[in-house]
Amino acid sequence: MLRPDITKRPVLLDPLTWRDGWPEVRGGRWASDRRMPAPAVRPGRPSDYRPERVPPLRPGRLLPAYSDDFADGLDPAWSWLREPPAGDVAVENGALRVETHPGDLARETNTAPVLSRPAPRGDYLVETRVRLDLPAEGCCHNYVQAGLVVIDDDDRYLKLVHVSIWETRQTEWAKEVLPVREGYPRYGNGVVGAPGPTTWLRVAVDRRPGPDRYTAFTSDDGRRWVRGGTWTHRLSRDARIGLVSMGGDGFTARFREVEVRRLRP
């Protein structure tokens, strides 16, 4: 029986598959929500599991009306939810500099600035690369972060960021939902690939019939991508794409571009 008060992190047993030398859960489908075949535990007995790999989500043609390379300053399509102090934001040498802000967006804390712009209708993919000047290791800069959001409002969004959590540096792939049933969490998160000095972040929005599907990807070189989990979410058709730099002050995020593309059929 599900007990929301004690099963925030339930134990899961799912098959691991391998691609190009790296493990993935269920052929890239991640955690299951149904019974799975038991593993083979005796010599000579093959597993009953046959992985069904997820189809690729590949970038298609660029959508210039929704993209910005910051070559000529900040495109007027951007607007602020809670504008940061003067001097904390500037376009410099083709990059958008945003100082980290002590606010956040998690649960009841809705104090961080969010820079956002309209997103296209239909399927699309949004990508940016961010350099966040956190030290490579060490504690504790909780929870300084910078990256992408797809957002309806402070309580309904998805977030893909480079974040410091205690001694670790992670790429957090998070979701917040409101309202929720009493006793259930409104915020959940997972991780994708390891961040680097510069981290490429990508969110694919797949709007097939049913709940919209949002899949995260990260890269440390812009060529080799780690595919993360897929969230479902019921954001409105007016949800926007955005950038955040938050969780603590004293650091700087530099975004090199925001590219929005169609998904390839």
C-alpha cells in the first residue's frame, strides 16, 4: 500500500541495459510503473526481459523567432518575473550574464527571478549552454543553480539546471505540480549527466495525445548527449521557456545562446 509519508524514495527494481558502454534503465525508458520480469539468477537460464528502446528525440530545423544568440543584446521577446537588481544582468561578449540570486522556486519559496519568453506550439526542443562559476568540488553552496525552465507559473514548471548539493555537482531534472492530493509531494527531481565547467542543457517537448512528455538531455561538449528521464506534465499551451540563476548569491551564470528547434518527425 502506498504511504506518501514514508515512500518519497521507494525502492525500485528495474532492468539495466547497456548502450555504448553506459548503463541505462529499461532501454532508456527509466523507472517502471508495472511488474517487470524477474532477473535471471541461475547459470544457463536466460533472462525473460527484452528491452524496448525508446525512439530518438533529435533536433530539427531552427526556429529563429523563439531563439536568441545574444549577439545584439537581449531580444525584446524576453520578460522578467521578479526582475533582479540593476547590474545583475548584462549581455557581454555574446553571452548573457546573470548573477545568482538568493531566491528559489521550490515549493512555497517563490522568490527567484525568472527570465522567460513564449514557446512554440506543438513539439519542440529548447537548448542552452551555461557556465556557472561554482568551484568544481567542496561543500557547501546549497542550492546554487542555473539553467532552463519550461514554466506556467511558480508552482507548475519543469527545471533542468546545473546545481550544487552539499559536496556534489549535479544536473537536476525537476518538476513541480500544484494542486496535489493531501500528503503527496508537489516537487520531485532526478539527475541526468554530470555537469562540467560549461554544461549543455536540452529539453525535448513531445506533445503526442495524452499528457505532454518532457525529456532532459545534458552534455559536457555539445556533441555527446546523455538522455535523462521523461516527466509527464499538464502545463498549459501558454507555458513559456525560461532561464534561472538562483539558490544563493555570490556566483555568476553565463548563457551562450538559447536555441529552439522542431523535433524531427
